[in-house]
Amino acid sequence: MIHCAICYHDGGEAYKAVYCALLSCFMNTQEKVHVHARVDDTVEKGRPYLEELCARFGNSITFYGNVDVPEDVVAYFPGGKVGDYTSASLYRFCLHEQLPEEVDKVLYFDFDIIFERDAADFWNIPFDGAWCVATHDPERVWSKRKKSYYLGAMGIREDRYFNSGVLLMDLRALRAASKDGNVFFRCYRENLAFFRTLKFPVFDQDLMNFMLSGDESRLKLTDSSFNYEVCLLDRRFMRLEELKGRILHFPSLKPWQKFFPASLAYWKYFALSPWGGDTMGLIEERMFSREDRIWPLLMAVWRRHASLRWLNRFFR
């Protein structure tokens, strides 16, 4: 049995993206899956769809409501909110507290994820004593400014930076580290004075990198195929062949908001959803929207990318 966790606040129709993420997981995974959904009271509209999906594949789902992120932690963010996110982005920090004791590890993923490989491939990676297993993307290039502004300011090594959208979490280790209070929220409180000196807010992924990336006993890194960021980087939004056999992550370009070739990895599962009849209309709407200029921009990046590579040396 694979235990998966997904945490979300439904700001509209997020449950449809959650549905596609789970559908892709189930269709590509041989083992049975138990889904642990940490939610708030805004998700009731989508709950029946997710329950039906799990039942159809013989999987199970447990909803966890009443998720309370401490008010003093949420208050660290400008305006008392988590940037453009909701406090649901901090729910993963409570998984070791709310999931049953018999669940000793969990595969967490954001809802902008599509599985194109068996989830067991990641699930079966040994922790070797680490609290979490995450992915490092060696192809990611940080500009000199960002290295100083972000990585340097937080003391994060470039070769240890990870994206927290897909994580294998050792709940036993996190429970042991939280005997004196939630280890993540403790870190926020203990380092509040330092965080307030930074020129940027410390969001959930920032905190995890600050806590874990520099300590090999806490964080084990694996290759980027388990959290492959589909973005502008090296034209990944166009490279369809490279999407095969990976766990795909759409961290900035959301397929349900913009059309780009790699978004088809999402739409093929959407076409199999209860809303599948709307697929072509929604794609066309995004392709030809006069308000949305992303498609011409992406084509420009594609065409000019090779000729602009010489500029990279000025930002390294």
C-alpha cells in the first residue's frame, strides 16, 4: 500500500486539477493507494468526485478537516496571509501530526502534478536516515544575482536546492523531531528575527530548504525525473518527448490556465474526467484568448532561445 498526501484549499475548481493528479497516479501505479487529503471546508464541492475516482480504482481516501496552522506562523507573511497562496501550502507541515501512527511514511505531492511513471518508483527509495527525500534539478541555472539574493541570503547551496512539490516524508523521524512541538513551526519561530531581515518572505519551500538542504542527514536528494518542472527552463514547455517516464510538475505554467504543448500531458487525463467533454473547448479557449498572450511569448522564446544562449555568461 502506498500512502499519498495531497493538501489543498479550493479557490474555485482546484478539485479538477486534484482529480487529474490522482487519476494519473492511479493509471500509472500498480500498487493500491491510500490518499490522505488535508483540506478545509472549501472543498466540499469536489469531494464526491474524488471519492468516486478512488472507489473506481479500488483505492481509498481519507479527508482530514479542521487543519489549524498556528496563527502566529501565518502572521509571518505580508498582510497576514501566505502570499498568493492560502495556508493550505503549510498543511504538509502537519502530516506527521494528523496522519495515523501506523502510517510511517507518505508521498506528498502538490495538485499541479501529473504522474507519467509508477509512484512506487519514488515510494520505494530508502531514506537512509533522512527525514525527507526530494529532487535536485542539476539543469536549473541560477543567475549571479539570485545566488546572492536568495541562496546566499539563506545559506542554501545551489547543488542542494530542492523543489518541495513532490516529497517522500519519513513521518516517524518527523514525529521524533517534534517531541517539543512541530519541528517546522518551531523553526519559523526560532528564526523569526533572521527571516525579518530578509528582503523576501519565507514561504513553505524556502523554510524547507533552509531547514534541510544543508544537512545530508536530514535530506536525501534524488534525480529530477521524480519532480520534473515543466517551465520555460531550456524550453521544457515544448519538449514533449522528455515528459515520458517522469513525475511532471507545473509550478508556474498551469495547464488549466495557459496553453502550451507540454500541457497536453494534463489534458489527456482531463479528457478522461467527468468534465472530459469540455476538453477541446477549454483548450481552444486558452489557445485563442485575446487576453492571454502566453502562446506568442512561448513561441518567441522557442524561436530565439538558441541565438540568445550567449547572454547566459553574463548572469552566471
